[in-house]
Amino acid sequence: MEVAWARCFERVSLQLRGRPPGQSRRSLINGNTAVTPATGETVLVELPLVLPQVGSEKDQCVDRLLDRVKAKRGILKAHVKRANGDWYFCLHYDPRELSLAEVRRLVEREGAAISSRYRHESLHITDMDCADCALSIEHILRRVEGLLTVSVSYPAERLYVEYDSHLLSLEEIVRRVRQLGYTVELPRREPRGWIRRHAELARAMVSGASLALAFLLDEVLHLPREALGLYLVSYFAGGWDATKHGLLALAHLRLEVDLLMVAAAAGAAVLGHYPEGALLLFLFSLGHSLEKFVLVRARREIETLSRLRPERARVRRNGELLELPVEELLRGDVVIVRPGERIPVDGKVVSGASEVDQSPITGESVPVAKGAGDPVLQGSLNGPGTLEIEVDRLAGDTTLSRMLRLIEQAESRKPRVQLVLERFQRVYVPLALALVFCVAVLPPLLGWLPWKTAALRGIAVLVALSPCALVVAAPATTLSALARGAQEGILVKGGTILQSLGVLRAIAFDKTGTLTRGRPEVVEVVGTPGIAAGRVLEVAASAAMGVPHPLSEAIVRKAQSSGIRTGPPREVRARPGMGLVATVDGRRIAVGNRRLLEELGCPLPAEIIRMEEGMRTRGITVSWVAVDTDCVGLIGFRDSPRPEARSVLAQLRALGIERVAVVSGDAYPTVHAIAQELGIDDVRAELLPEGKVEAVEDLVRAFRTVAMVGDGVNDAPAMARATVGIAMGASGSEMALDTADVALMSDELTHLPSAIALGRASRRILLQNLGLSLIVIAILVPLAITGLAGIPLAIILHEGTTLIVGLNALRLLVSRSPKSNLMDSRDPS
């Protein structure tokens, strides 16, 4: 039964891929069905049409819709499938009980009901002064009935929520957050005025100025009463944010570092040490404002991408030239882009020629020549020529829009080390308070120290134990690295993936299109006795016409260049790992490997087998061609290695990669010839998709951390099994953006070492930050307990460490060259 379903879907998918050039994808999907006796009829419906607010096929709303549809009478099966680079609902139904129109109305009705009830929102949230604030918001909101999912990203200043609108409103969520003392903005906007944008820094400056004047009056002019008022101003300005957030968290039974710092400053004031308490609050607020500066800097680097999208476009409709908002453009519209303008859409050039700077999207170092038929990306900068571009993706579905959504999702995914630190903090804070209590109370009770001396030591210990630098280490490093990757055209989906890049030990490459140019050419055509080579090429081209596979495209190119005209096949069925079978003029045409012909019962002439083996030993990929059950000939292909491949592999080995392997479905002699040319010893060839998965699993067992590099389409199962899946040329592939852990937007192999070096550098900086934070705590606490380090020294070292950690993370953004010392680093482990 499962086989029948798979074949049913396969026919629909192939029909989609082979649609006529002028026919829109949506009209084809919404107007065609496939039939099998076992399952009735099948229809595909685009996921975004049914659930427009859902950004991923893994969203809970997809499962909710499937559950509701499956329960309806006449629906035999409902599941999610990918076809032609998009996600679809695949519905199998009984035509005796439901018509096609009824199925569509059913899906649309249920989808509308779910979209209306279960809402997703991404809100801009401000006034968080540390990562503890994000944890407090999550902890408090999770108790609210109807709030299904909540995630707060302190670095990105984003609140992500999914909620049941029958139980909860967005206004209620916003009200709850504002009650905690934070500002929620939708849509995101930048506050006006320097003071409003940098309110915390302004308060820190007031605190510092008041402290300096008070110290001058107190210690130099000996006017303690006059100085007291300025000390209080310094306390108020420096402790405002920390006190507000700390008390709100305490009201919900959470103890934050902010409140510990305020308590330490208050204790110093009670003991008459006003300068020490004011210094603590001044440096604490200054540290938070500088920490926020680091995160804002990284965040703005990412937001630079969003500013690349033009708001309006010049479009030709019905013979008129109109200027319209980009959101109003439709597929098939022709947009006019003049020299020096940014391209407002994803599409294909229909007229004109120019050079286009795609570096903000793909990271390519030089402009790319574009002419008729070439694809262009939204946000690219047009050069000296005027281009007419046909829109093929709507505004919300462009490569740039998808990149921005994925980066936003990556910001919300906390790296594993950050989650560990958050769990550790829940235990650490109570233990730290217990130690402070012992230091401040036990010595006086035992007669070892006076009460005042013990209390001052307790305050110094409290400052020393505060884990501010630990808390900021992971988010600051992660956001800086994500921003740096975006600059280089490297899209990393979250901090955990980033850290995995930093410990890779082995890499498996697909051959075609990854290590090679991905554009094989026909180099030899051989016919069986009595059949001309031209006839073999004509038959194969008739079957391969419109099939999106490199070998099929090479056959068609060769036929066209030889003046052979062919029509499209009536029906094409792909045979994964073997080839294709098509029907042309009522005859069955098979193009594929020897295994395909054997399965179809085609006799293989001994002479042709010998010729195939000879071609294979010369590193030529061979496809057999058969008509009905008769073998008619062979077609040989060769794909040359990328010119930069050898130097890239050398860079990877210099970065600490211990094993490089080729994992391919091509014949062993072909793969071995390419591998030998590039200096690769580990060759695994003639593999079906499941064989590639097994090869990756074998590497994982041997090396633990393995990356699989491919196109993100045919290699998706193997990439999913690897520690990190890396897709190349993702700017032109929606599937690559969705399936890969790391997407290299450019089709240049040179970006791969930069991606791994970025992971190495971010991991090294994170370890440096964590190590420095722990070392300072380990040294400072014993000194504070024994009285060798007083409150001022504890404050300076504590806040200085936090500042150093933030600036160290910012190094990932400061270095602009991908070959800099920052990026050219070995595995630190």
C-alpha cells in the first residue's frame, strides 16, 4: 500500500517538474490529480495557501490540520510532502464520497479554522538588561493559560509566541509583559532621540558623574552632608533598571543577579560605605549598557539585510509603466530595474544585460554578468545596464525574505551551552547566597571577626559570585557569529549548529555539483550494431526533455547543439538511483544505469557491456538507452572538478579536518578518477540515497562529528543524518534553505572553509569567555572571603570581566576579511 502511495505522489511530482514553461505552478497543482486503484485520487495543496502564518512544515499547526482532515469521511490518507522545492499537503481521497472541489473546500475550511484559532507572533521587546530578564519572561509567561509556546531571545530582543486565541489574546500577552516592566513593540521601530535609544547608558553616565562629584565633595573638600545627596542620585540612577527588574522577578518567585547587585549596594550603604555601593551600581549599569551595545551592533549587522528590500518597483502592466509596492507584484509581472537600483524581486531576466552585485545575499566577491534567461535575487544591486525582470516569487517568498525568517528563527534557538548555563544558574544562585550568608554571619558568631568586617566581606563575595560574564558569554558570541555569517553569505541555523561546526572532524562531499562543476557534458555516444549514434541521442533526448537532472539536461543540450529536434515525453517516471522511464510516441524509453535495464528485462549485448566497462575505466559516467526491451546504445558523460576544489580541500585539512570522503551515486571509476585528481582517498560510490545515509553513519561512528556537503535536494537524507548538513548554492534552492543546517548562499566552494572557520572561531571565543569568567570567579571569591580583595576590587574585576567578554565576542564582527587570523583557525579542541 505504501508503495502505491509513493508512486502516486511521484507521478504528480514529475508532472509538476515537467509543466509547460508558461503554466503557473499554482494552476497546475490546483487542477490536477493522480489516480491509483489502491488509494483513489490524490491532490497536492500548497502549505502556505492553507496555513499562511506557518513558517515551517514542523509547526504544530500542520499536525493539527492533518489530524482534523484525517478524521473526515472520504479521506484515505493525509500527509506532508515536498515537491518541486515547496511543501504541500498530499491528500488521498475516495472520489466516490468526495469530489475534488469538496476536498479543497474541506482543507481550506479546516486550515482557516486553525489559522484563526492558533496564532503565531514575533514581537520586539525592549528594556531587558541581561539574559536573566529573558529567562524570567519565559518562566512567567509559561504559566499563562492558552500560551502554547514562548521563547525570548535577549540578543535579538525578540519574543516568539504561539497562543490559542480562544483562550488568550495578543493584547493580554502584551499586557502581561508590560506588567513586568518591559516594552513590547509591534511592528518593530527604533525609538526617537539619543536618550530614548540609550536610556540605560544615559542613566549610567548620570550615576558615574554624580559619584565623581560626591567623591570629590566627600574625600577632597570634606563636605560629607553635601556629598550624601549626590551619592543618593548615583544610587538611584545606577540602580533603577536593576531594582525594577529584580523586584518584578522576585514577585514571581525568581531570584536574579540584578537583585543581588542591588542588595550588595544597599548593604554597603547600611554600613556607611556609600562610595563602594554607588561604584557597584554605576559599573553594573555601565556594564549592562555596553553589553547591550555589543548585542545591538551584532543585531544591526543582521538587520542590514532587511534594509536591502526596495519598498516599490517599476512594473509594466497592460502596456503602462506603474510604480507599485513590492507586496502588490504578481508572478509573471515584468519589472524594470535601472542602473544603480536594487532589484526588488526574485525573477528571471527577460531583456537587457548588466552586471549585478549579489554580495549582500551570496557573499560573492565580484559582480555577476546577467542577461536574458539568468536568475536574479531581490536585494542585489544592478550595475550599468537596464534589466527587465519577470517575477517568479512573491514578495514574502523571495530568497532574501526566507533568509531573514531563518535568521530570526536561528536567533531564537539557544545553543546547548547556553541552556546548560541557564540550568546551572538555577542551582548556582541559591548556593551563592548560602555562601554569602555563611561569610557574613558565621565568623562573628564564632568570634573570629567583627560584624561590620564580616558583612563587608560578605558583600565583596556576593559581587565576586555574580555570574554576569557567564550569562552574557553565549548569547553575545552566538549573535556576533550569526551576523558575521550573514555578511559572508553563510546562513547558520542557530547556536547549536554553530558550535557543531566548531568541532567537525570529517566531511563527506557529494560529487556532482559540489566537488565538480555540476554540469556534465556528453563526451561519447555509442549505438548497438545497426543503430546510429545520432538515433541513440535522439531517443534519449526525447525521454530526458524537461527532466531536472544534470545528466538529462546534458543529453538535451547535446541533442540541441547537434540539430536534433525532440518533443516532450508524455509520461516520465523517475527511478531513484537508477534513471528514468518515459513514454514517447507510445513506446517505452529507458535511460539509466545497467541495473535499470536488467530490472526492465532488457537483454544486454556482451559487446556493449565491454564498451561500457572500457568507458568506465576512463572515468566516464555511462547511461544505457533502451527502447521497449531492446538496448540501443550508450551515452558517456564527464564532469570536471571545480578549479578551486583542491585548494579548498587543503584549507579544510589546515583547519583540522581529519577525513574527507566522496559519497556519490555515480560509478566507482568515475568517482575515483575525480577523487584521485583532488587527492581524496576515501571514495564511496554507486550508492542509492539510503547507501549515502549508511556511509555518513559509518563516518559518524568513526569520527563522531561529520558534515555532509551537497545541494540540499538529492542529499537531504544523508545531510539529515550528519552532525551538520551543509547545502551549497542555496540562494537558488528553497529546499536547500529548508533542509540544511548551514546554507552557503553562493555556489562557490570557497565559502565552505569560511563557514567551518567561523564555527571554530566562535567556539574558541566562547571557550575563552567562559574560561575567563570562571577563572575570575575562582580567584576573586577566595580573596574576598579572606579579606584580601575588598568591595572596590571585586566590583572592578567583576564588571571588567563582563566588558571583556562582550568585546571579545565582538571580534567576530570587527575582522572583515574571511582569511584573517580570526577566521583562519584550527580546531581548538
